[in-house]
Amino acid sequence: MFNFFFNGFRPWMRLFFCLWFALNLAACRTAPPMSRADLSAPGWKSLQGQAVWRAGHHAPEIAGELLVATHVSGRVLLQFTKSPFPLVIAQTSTNGWQLEVPAQGRFYSGRGPWPARVLWFELPPALAGRALPSRWRWRLAENRSWRLDNPATGESLEGWLNP
């Protein structure tokens, strides 16, 4: 059957069609959206506070409220809000991640480990005292304030959290 179909094609066209077909079969699929976190459910621990975010060297600073919630299962929810609007909502689980920027209508998700270039995913491990990728710097001050930044891009987040 395939010989009949490919009979009129040149060899390079056959190769192109086969590659196109194989790539479409193995195409990546983004992970489905994670369920909403119910922070009142057992197992959640929340920290709330204030933070100032700068997206890059020449970007303006944005002050807002920060929520970092962790679950005993390993799930994490982080929300940065400029009242009354959430600016960034980041979530991770043991097998995936998602990042939502509602003001821009953007949504990203994936399976496996989160992208190391995204500041929002690096904050919970930094707060827990775990090692970060080399591009990130973490400083903890005596007054319980902290700063997470990427010197190469100029992106930074600094603030404090109440238990």
C-alpha cells in the first residue's frame, strides 16, 4: 500500500514525508493544567509577605504580595499579586510544573523538572536551603529578608515572608 502511495514521489519527498509523519506522531504535548490548590486542606504550609520583583536590568520594580505554599506531597504554589490582580502564579508537583501570567494571558506547563531559568520556581528551594543552579544568587539577611537574583539577566526578587 505504501509503495502505491509513494510511487509518484521522488526519494527526497519520501524522506521528507516520513520525517514529517514521525515528528507529528512524537510531538510534544504540554501537561494539562494542575488542579487548584486548596490551602485549607491538611498538609499545606503557607508563608505570606511582601516582595519587589524586577524582570530585567532595565525593567521597573514591581512591589506586591507574595504567597509561597508547600505541601507535604512536594507540591508548591507561589503567587505574586499586585492587589487585586495576580501577576504570576507558579506551581510545581512531583512530576510537572506550570507558570501562569494572567495579565498577559500567558500559560506555560511541562512535565518533569521546571526550567531553571525561571525565578519563580527557584524561590521555594532557596527558602528551604537547597542548592540552586549557578546562574542564581541567594542572599539571606539577618532581619529575615532575602534576595534572589540572576546577575546575567538582571531579574531579581527580594522581600520577606511571615510564617
